Amino acid sequence: MTASIQPLLPETRSSLRDSRSLLPGQRHSRYDRWMGRVHSQPALARRVDIWAPILVTLLAGVLRLIGLGHPGTLIFDETYYVKDAWTQWNLGYTAEWPKDADASFANGDTDVFTPQASFSVHPMLGKWLIGIGLWVFGAGDPFGWRIMTALFGTALVLLVYLVTKTLTRSTPVATLAAFLLAIDGLGIVLSRVALLDVFLAFFVLLAFWFVLLDQRRHTDRLEAALAAGDAPRWWGPLRWNRPWLIAAGAAAGAATGVKWSGLYALAALGLYVVITDAVTRRRLRVTLWPADAIRQGLVAFVLLVPTAFVVYLSTWAPWLLSDGGYDRHSADLSPATGFWSWVPVSLQSLWRFHQAVYRFHVGLSTPHSYQSPAWQWPLLVRPTSMYWQQDGDTVQAVSSIPNPLIWWAGVAAALFLLYRFIRTRRATYAFVLTGLAATYVPWLLYPERTIFQFYTIAVLPFLVIAIALAAREIAGSADADRRLAGQRVVWAFLIVATLVSAFWYPVWTATPVPYLFWRLHNWLPTWI
């Protein structure tokens, strides 16, 4: 056992082989023989490296794009986000609609909105992205409502692959993680419904990937500088040239520009950067490593946080430049005095609008039949029914429930990684656990708020990565018998998970099914 967080271990530096070598004389499984063949042929290895992410991303795209325009009506919170996106696209701000506008909107009568600004409680970026689809395909086309969420949901699968590949340098492990997200119901549903959460999940994971790339580059340069004697041993060098950290700030700013919960990811990444830098400087025997890490942490803050703020503020540019946005001229009526009087009145109005939104979120406790406090999420107590239509004995449904096997395996894998991190202090596990903490733990602070299970789309990428890392442990023993048994367990899990997804796919996509078939999916009474 080691006393500090380790860098990436040697076994994670290979391209395709992710597990330890077998002892001489031990028999190889079919998987090991195939991997040995791939590893011994560089041209074949390159083809596998190229085609694995392409194929798994294509699978995700097919599952998300087939029948995307069905149902042909606004479902669940699409009634807010699609119409808000359209008024925002046309006016620069969200505006009011007449009552019962959903039916006319779905029938192509999309210009009945009023110029009166509406109180929209989420930032603008996610609605701008939805608006692109409305602009390209027409606001009356359900395919256009959902195309951007489908594309981002597909890209999220590729991003999971890239993050896992960067973590492990293993194509099989990365493909496993991406495949699980590709076939999972929560990932599929949130990619097929025009809500904001899949954009949030994408930008949060993108920020984590950029930090991961920054950490590798920063650690290598720090080690080289100290080894070369470029800095005294009691102080390490300060590094300003960290473009990946600036990119992470931009991605975190974009996540916050979709939903304010992106701030949790920004805070978690800032802590992760400071702590990992402190551990690295301690490992490299910098004498004053705590103070040295604080010095570098201040530099990281300057690179990370102002970038996020600028990106976030830029998403509000149309609101600032318009005249009709909600509370747009509140500061004109009562401008700030004293020290804050130098701030442009448009920014003063934006600040007051943010205060109103904050009060709304803090006080949101309106009962909803499908609300689910965060403590229930690991148990999968109350998924969200987003659409349900019955015609005689035929049912069409859209439920945000993930693949139950993948979800519960992900929760178990997260606990396993926590145990392994306590034992080994491995940085790979710390990274995944940080992502899980940033996307889940803050919601536990608001048990009284009206929140929903589908918010876990931001948690799901880290859960499938946790499953892939746990699978590597299970299938990677140096003992031949244990290794073979572990590989069989992993293959059995994949096969059963795929069959479960096939069983659930109709009720993720509003496919007409017999009522009895739909009932077979209600494994718990709270799933109805």
C-alpha cells in the first residue's frame, strides 16, 4: 500500500492490453489470444483503435436517431424548453405563449408567441442549442426539436470512450464504458427528448476530460523541471502555460450556461487540480509542497475560473443586447449607487435577474408525482414518466429509467472503486470518484426541493467508467483460472445487459406495445 496518490500505473500505459501478463505455462483464454494477436500486429492494433470508437458511436447514433420525431407532440418539459428556445431564437429572450399553445405548435403554428418576456429559470446556452435544430428543420418538426439533444447524446458516448481511453490507455476498457452508455435507457431517453440535461452532462464530462489531459501534461513537465534542476527543491516551478486547463474552464462555463449545477463541477475540478498538484509535489520531494501547491493553485484559479465566467457571461449576450428580456431594464429604474455604480446598468439588471432565479430554485418545493430526492437515486426508486398514452390494449411510454442492471452495477462499481482507492490511492480511481461526487453529492443537500431522477444523466458517464474499471480488475488477474472466470463474468454481464436494454427499448422510445408487455417492466411498484 502506498501513502499518497500514485500517478498512472505502468499497466495503464499500454495501447490495447489492459491487464497483467500471465505466468509462464498458464493457458490463455480466447480473449487473451485474440488480444495477443492484435498487440503483436501494429497495423491490426491501429485498425482496432480507429474502428472501436467509430462503431460504438454509430450504435449510439442509431439508437438515438431512429424514430426521433415520435411522439409528434411536446412531451414532459419540452413544453417549456422547445417553445422557449424558439422565442429566444427569434427575439433574443424567452417570451410568453398563449394558453394551450402546445397543440398549435405541434401542428406547425409556431409564431403565436407574444413579445412579452417570460421568467425562464435556466441560463440560455441549452436553449440556443435546441434552437439550432428548430432553425434548421423548422420549429414545427418534432425531429428538429430533438436533433441537437440526439447529437449531443451520441457525442457523449464518444466522449466517454475518449475519457476512459485517456485514463487507461486501453481500447477494450474504453469501448466497454462507451458501449454501456450507448445502450443505456437514461442516455437514450435524454437524447431523444428536448431537455437541457444531456447538454449539461456533455460539457461537464468535457471539462473533466480537459483537466485529465492537463494533469498528464502538467505532471510530466513538473517532473522534468525538477529532475533537470530548473527550480530549487524547496519550491517547484509555477506553470502558466496550461491550455487544457483553460479549455476545462471554458467547458465548465458552458456547462453552467446550460444549468447552474455546472458550478458544482467547476468547484470539484478546482479542488481536484489543487490536490493532485500538491500530491505530485510531495511525491517529487518538494520541501514546502503545501505552500507550493497553494501558489500553483492560485495560478490554476486564474486560468480556470475567469475563463468559465467569461464563457458563461457570453451566453447571455443576446439578453444583454435586447430590450425585451425579463427584468432587462430593472436597473434603469433603480440603478446601483456607491461602489457598484460603475457597473453597466445592463449587467446590474442581469445580476438582479440572477438573484430572482436563485430565489426560485432555493424555494422550489412544488409537489410533483414523479419527484425523487437524491437519496433515492442509487436505489432507482422513482424514475420519471415523460410520456404515456393508452389506446385500448396498446400503450406508448417514455420512461427515464436507465437499464436497471447497468445502473445498479454502476453503483456497486462506484463503491468498489472507493474501497480500492482507500487501499491503493490510485489516481485513476480518484478522478472517477471526483466526477461522481461533483454530479451527485450536491443534490443530497436539497432533500426538500422538487428534483427528478433524470438529473442523473450527468452521473451516468462516471458510473459506466466505474463499471469498466471494475471489470478490468475482475478480468485482469495474473492467475489463469481466476482470470478466465473473471472474463466469463464480464462477458455474461455484457450479454445480459444488452438483452435487458433490448427488452426496455420500446418503453424508452414510445414504441406501441401491448399493455401487458408494458406492465412487465414495472419491477417495482414505484416505477409505474
